[in-house]
Amino acid sequence: MAILETKNVTYYYQDGDSRRYILEDTSVEFEKGIFYSILGQSGSGKTTFLSLISALDSPAEGEILYEGRNIKDIGYENFRRNKVGIIFQSYNLIPYLTALENVLVAMSVTENELPENKEEVAYNLLDYIGLAKTKADRPVTKLSGGEQQRVAIARALATNVDIILADEPTGNVDEAMEQEIVNIFKKLAHEHDKCVIVVTHSKEVSDQSDETLYLYKGSLKDHE
């Protein structure tokens, strides 16, 4: 059964009397335990699609369903806070906090059930994605780009959600770090039963995903 589904989703910009369609009548299902990648040319609407399924924006037409329920009825803020973890290309970390504190902030705003010892859990999450305690206690501005991306992944995981969404998560890292991040996504999907959806320009990333969708002329397809 799909955990996340778009049904006839359409999104456009109004330009005077005309409409510029970014997505048109798009229907797709996503399941837990699968690592998905979404490919498309620059400007094809990949980030728009990710914004819609993460409830950062709303469709002009159609529905986005979480476990069969319209996310509009769940409440967009509620959905973002409790149902999905979002990893941004630019990390979007709080610069004056440490890596640990960035993860703890995410844990403090969710309504999901979490263990009582949040600090221990946060350290363990950071260690799990490859950031030792000595670096977890540093301000994120003192970490490399790859390390900051790891913090962003740990923050997305910290709220105990089933869906992980990532926008170009390897866009600012080298090839070695790209592979490490891909390995983390594989592990999350295959060993922890997460639904992982990654928007990417990288064929190397998409080649290692379980399913690749191509965004072309406003539609998502399973082939180019």
C-alpha cells in the first residue's frame, strides 16, 4: 500500500491571462522500503514537485494523500512537522547552533513519540550517519559541506518519520561523499523501511536507487 500518493496533481503559474504549467495531471504512488529518485532537466519542476509532496506548497488541482488521507485535511504544518523529514540542498541548518543542537531542535517541535533521552538519541543518530561526538559538539559553521549534509540527514531522521525527502542532497559534495550519502539512503529504505524520495541531477545517484521517475513536460514517468 502506498504511504504517499499524488492524484491528478496540477501546478501552474498565472501569467496575465495565460497559465504556465509546471505539473499537469500527475499521479504517482510511493511505498515504504523503497529508495526513489526523480530526474529531470533544470526547470522541469522537480523542486516544485518536492515542495508539493512536502507540504511547502499546495497544488492548484488534485490531491496529495498520506496513508490515503489528503494532507490538506491533516494540515500542512502538521504534516511537515510530524510526517516527513526534509533534507535541503543548502542544508538549512541553524548556523549559531552545534550539530547536536540542530538535531535537538527538530526533536523539540515534533509531536511524534520519541525516547525520553533525546540527547543520547541525537548523538546516536549523528554517529549513525558518520559524525562523531567531537564534531557533533561543534557549531555547524565549523563543519565541512559533507558533514553539514550529514547533520541535515540526522535532523530529518530525528522526528521518527516514515518519509524522507531530499532536494539535490549530493549537489554540494564530492564523489566520495556522494556515495556515502547514497549508502545512507539505501540503508534507510532497505533496513529501516523508510520511503526515501530524492530529487537529483546525478545519474550516479539515480542508477543506485530502486526506482527512477523522470519529470518531463509536467508529467512523471518511469522512463525517459
